[in-house]
Amino acid sequence: PYTLQATLGCELQRNGSTRGFWHLGYEGRNLLTFDQKTLTWTMDVPFTQQKKTFWEPRAPKADLVKTFLDETCPARLQRHLASLSNVLPDT
């Protein structure tokens, strides 16, 4: 068997700004990382051109990832934190 994993999420800063991240891994190694500034996927490990050609078109589309990291994830995180505000102590 082979393992493909994804790590994605966002951080909400006290000043209201956010930072998102999305990493794809394969067999326990980081493979692709989404760069929010350039809206591109970068290879985290050196690969042959054949493997790079295989993985790049299979990565999630940049516009969808940007929307998720800039809008969807922060909105969900804010809702989640609001629902926990009376349970969690301030830090």
C-alpha cells in the first residue's frame, strides 16, 4: 500500500490577519507545498521530471486552495472559536 497525506489549515492572529497552509505528502515525505503569495505549488523534494509532471496537475487547483485558505478556513475557525468562547480560557 501507498500513503498520500494532506495537512491544511489556517491561523487567526489577534490583529485579525490570517495565514493558511496546505501541504501534500507521499509515503511520509513532504511532496508539495502551496505558496499563497505566488498561488503555485512547489515541490518540497527533488523529483525526476516524470514524477513532477505526474504530481503537478493532480494538486488541488490554485484558485480553490486560495479561497479555502483566505476565506473558508478562517470563517470556520472563527465560528468554532466563538462556539468555544465560554468554555476555553483566554490565552
